[in-house]
Amino acid sequence: MLQTTKRPDSPVSIIGAGIAGAWQALLFAQAGHAVTLHERGDEAMTDATSHWAGGMLAPYCEAEIAEPIISRLGLRSLDLWRRELPDTPFNGSLVVAHPRERNDFERFARMTEHHRRLDAAGLAALEPSLEGRFRDALFFPAEGHVEPRRVLPKLHERIKAAGGTIKFGSDVSASELDGIVIDCRGIAARDEEPELRGVKGEMILIETDEVQLARPVRLIHPRWPLYVIPRENGLFMLGATSIEAEDTGVSVRSALELLGAAYTVHPAFGEARILEFGSGLRPAFPDNLPRIGIRDRRISVNGLYRHGFLIAPALAELTLAFVERGQIDNEVMQCA
């Protein structure tokens, strides 16, 4: 069993400064460990999967398709987001559907909890831009969202404020590092985790001042739900595809479906300016569930799939509990 204490001479090295590695580094640094976070990319993190993420903190909505462990980790993570970044927006999230997807909408309502059904007037009161667009909606008031490209730098600053060190442009392997090593490389860790696969998530960034939304909106769709996620300064992210492919392009079909579905949410999106197309490869194991693997003083945290921002804080808390107290979470941890 790995044993350690909160001492500066017990170093902890973390590889990968995306959302998984950032939360590991933050909680370990706050606990008093001598933390070094290694990132092979530069400070902009444009090559990281986190750069292309939606940043939705929606454990109740995800319960429609995800295993219960995702909800458990997600709910705990909401508390950690509130604790560490109190300005995180928790304005809730909305689920809407057009009449032809009515059956799927009702199924979504049955499969999820902690939502409130709004009629057309209630929806308009909550989101005036959607007035007259849908006859009802599901409102999940406890959910939130973050903007990945803004929140990652904040986490990195919190790590440094807690005494941790971040080294960008540091392409290291675990064998080169002393002490405890936590591998959060995502899909790049297939040299150690051959079961990993990349699941492509595509996104489009658009800009318009004709629509204002205070919270993410999910539109039930025949293939996959579309997410319209508000950013600052009139920006919106359109996303939610999960494609079993490992290229990093955006397909014509996906672009047409994302843009067409957004237009049906609000016609003003048809006049929006397209600023960016992009995609990231989400690391996933065959069961699409996260794993914390433990091999002596080497720990891997991977397989966060499409739930990275939702569950990364709770996974970091579990890793810290194991290192400091030997505590095992049997649903997530695998010991060699």
C-alpha cells in the first residue's frame, strides 16, 4: 500500500495540465504536497482536449445516458467547483424539444431527476430569447457550466498560489520523475493504457448579439442532443457530437446538423458569425467509465470520456484520499 504524508519532501508529479491534471495538482498542492505539473504543450493549451470541451456541469441531465457513478462523482464535483471557484455560474440548464421529438423529450424527463417542468410562459420568463419557441421545457436549477478556456488558466493560477509549480513545454515520462507520479495524459497515455480510444467531440463557436441566454440549452435531436452553451461577449458554443473516430476535423454532416439544429432553437442563429470549427478526442475505455489505476507509486487517472469537467474534481479528491489515507473507491480504482 502506498503511504505518504503532507510533507514538502514527498514530491508529487502530475503529467498533463488539462482539466484532470489541473484538479489533481490543485488538491494535492492545497494538501501541502510538493507538486509539479508537467504539460508538453504551451500555456495556451490549444492542443488539449479541454480546449474543445463544453464545460457543462450537469450531473442530473447526464443521468439520462450515463451510469450512476457519473452522477455520484458529478454531484460531489459541483460542491468542489463551488468551493474552489465560487464565481462558477450555477444558473441551471434547460432541455427543450420540437414536437416531432416529443416521445424522446418525455423519456428524458422520466430518466432524470431534480428538474422542474416549465410551460411556455415559464420558459419565456427564464429565457426571454426563447419566448414562443417551445411549448415547454425541463429546467434543472442545480446545474452549472464553465468556459474551459477561461477556467483552466484560473485553476493553473490557483495551483501556483497553493505552492505548486507548472512546467509548460515539459514532455516527460513517468520513469524520469521521482516520488508519486499521476498520469493525466488522456489519449496520449495509450502507451500505458492500450484499451483507451479517442471519441471525437466536435464544436462550432458562433457570435451574435441577437440572442441572450443565461444557461446551456439542450435540444433533443434524433442522433444526439445539441448543446447551445452561452459564453461571454455574445459567443455561443454549439456541440455534443460523440463520434467513434480519431481524426480532429469537423465533418460536413456534423456541421450541417449542429448549425441547422441551432437555427431551430432560434432563427437568429442563422445570421450568427461562425468564428471557429474544432474538435477534441475524449479519452474513453470500452465501458466509457473513468478509472484511477494504481501501480506502486504510479497512478493513472483517465477515461473521463465526455464528462471531464463534470467529474475531474471528485476524481482528484479520491486520488488524494488514497495517497494520504489508503482509501479505496472500488467503483473507480484498480490496483495492480
